[in-house]
Amino acid sequence: MTTANAKKIHIREVAPRDGFQSWPEFVPTDKKLEVIKLLIEAGVTEMETTSFVSPKAIPQMRDAAEVMGGVPRKGCVHSPLVPNLKGAQLAFSSGADKVIVVISTTDAHNLANVRRTIKESLTDLQSIFQLAKDLGKPVMGAMAVAFGCPYQGDVPEEDVYRLAEAYIKGGASSIDLADTTGMATPTRILKLLKGFTARFPETPYSLHLHNNRGTAMANLYAALEAGATIFDAALGGIGGCPNVPQAAGNLPTEDVVFMLEDMGFDTGIDLMKIIKTARHFESILGKTLPGQVMKGGPRDPKMAAAVCGIDHQI
């Protein structure tokens, strides 16, 4: 139970982008909007709403403009992901509140992900920042495979800091450190965050943690210990990079809310509503999702029975 002085943790919802992007079938636009509206009603105040990428490369995102045109405009910051200047132009013209620019920390993954080297991706960066500045909109710099690359293996920390510095010098308002491959462990999280905050003490950062190797929740706890206050999560635990072999999903939003709220943190998200939204989401997709709290429910047996239909009587 949270209190008035509980430490606030900000959760960025990424299922509308990372989740729908990774789903094998195209999810109809009206169903995407239905889930987005329910997320906002549950208390989500920022999300990666869609992605402005080539529909040939990722057909699941071919309705990005229609999605942005139909979302509620109050109570939530809509932050589409963009890989280049064209994507940023389309995102802002569709009403994006800010954009997320993603570049990988290794050339191997960046080439697989956006068909460019890091250097080539950086060429677009200044134009994106200038466009955002002209419009008075913020840009977040997202760094894929910051904790390990499926093609290269370990990523030198200096490579992470070098890319972060390019983002920050360009004008990024914040940095998203992504464990795209789920290769991080708590000690690696602590080490990188310690180095990052020492070098960039004034720069806000968030953690994007995938669960490929089952360590994502432990990594979140380690990041909390390091002082992190902003985390990405995805409803139902959906998601996964298309260029990571055997990719697993993100941390389920409802699982993160359950743990953090029980630890005394304030997420601003209603646990019962987010569980109901996750269960509805699963029914829309027609397949079992990885989230656990949507199955087990909250701690209170009566509430668990009400939202999940669980009978605790013996």
C-alpha cells in the first residue's frame, strides 16, 4: 500500500509499440486503440504508442498514423518510436508529443535492425533534433542492445557511453537503456548505471528490460537499488525484438505494478484496472501471454477472485 510520501516510479507502457510490432498477425487498428484507451484509464501517463517505420519492413505498424489520430490526447504522453528523420516527420505531423529515436550500440545489431551502421544512423540525428526543437518537442535517445548483443556478445561500456554522449550533445531530453537481448544480470545493471550516472549526472534515464533469460525482474530490482525511477513495461509481457533469436517479451506491466506497489512505491497505475486490461488484451490476441499477475491476481483473495476468478477455498 502506497503512502503520501511514497517514492514515485514512472512506468512507460510499450505494448502498443513493442508488443504489437512483435505480434505475428496484424492487430486491427480499432483493437489497438481499445487497448490504448484502457491503459490510459488504468493510469498510464506515457507510452510508446506506435512506430513510424517502413510498412514493408514491419507491416504490423502500417497503421501508425491512424493509431495516432485516434488516441486520447489528454492524460498521456504519446511517444512513437522512429528510426530516422522521415519517421520523425511523420510522427510529429500525426500529433506525437515526443519521439523515441533508436540506435543500437553495435553496428551488427543496427545493421540488422535498421539496415544502417551506427555512423549512418547518427547522420540523421541532428536533423531530427532540429525538427523537434523547431516544434518545441522532446526527443528520447534509445540505445538498443546496451547490455549485450546477439551477434557480438558483450558490449564495451565505452561504446554505450559514446552513443549516449552523441544523443545528449544533440539535445536528447533523456536516455533509454535497453536490454534488448535479456543478457543483463543485476551486477551488470549496477555497474553500467553507476558509470552512466557518474558521466551524465544531469541526464534522466530509463530502463527497458527484456526477459529472454528470466532475469528482467531481478534486473529491475537492482536498478531500483541504483536509484532508477523510470522503467519500460508491456501489458501482459508482450514484445521482443524481431532481430533477436528466440526473443522473449518485456516485463509485464501488471507484474511490475504489483511488485512495486507492494514494496511501497507509487506507480500511479491502478492494479485492478491494469489486471483487467491485461486479461482483456489476452482475449483480443487469442493466445496466452507471459504475465503472471493477470493469472494469479492481487494479494487480497476476494480481489483475486473478483478479477481473475480464483477460488482460494479448500
